[in-house]
Amino acid sequence: MTRLGMVINMDVSPAKSVIVTRHAPLVEWLRLHGIEGEVTSQATEENVAGKDVYGILPMWLAAKANSITEVSMPKLPLEARAKVNGGDFTVEQMDEWGAHLVRFTVREG
């Protein structure tokens, strides 16, 4: 399945989507792949409850969301990780690093 196919098969509704990041290139990459929604750098129970979240959350908070989707970049070189964590990357680099979406459902047990 192609990366674009993975996005198309996801039911993406901006009203039900929250993007948790402080990195503008990630928001742009998601937009280019048809994903838009409220953008926040600080997730709370109130803004993720029952929503489809794109970004990274602690497990206890992810359990409040309908789903949690991360952008995985399997070709990200080890020496570039600090750059990415600092937000110093481009949409083109994300594609070079194999960016694709991986969705999870987390439930408290």
C-alpha cells in the first residue's frame, strides 16, 4: 500500500482531528496529504477526547483519543534526529526519510 493510499483510507474529518506539534513542516506535510484540523503544541484531555490525533502523546492521554496517528520516518538518519526534534527540517526531507502515517488505538485496560 502506498503512503498516499494509507491517508486516503483514513476517515479524516477536520472537525474531529487535532494535530499536536510545534513543527510547521509537519503541519504542512499533513495538509499536503489531506489532513487538517486544530493545531496545538500542548495537548489536553479536553482537546483530544474522542478525536483523531496526529502527533505524539503520552499513553494515558492517547487513551482518551479516538485514535493516535504518528508520522513515522524510517529512513531518518541518526545524525538528523536532533535536527528533527528542533524543528529544523523540510517537507521534502520528510519525504526523503520515508514519512508515512501509522495509526494506533489506545485503550486503558
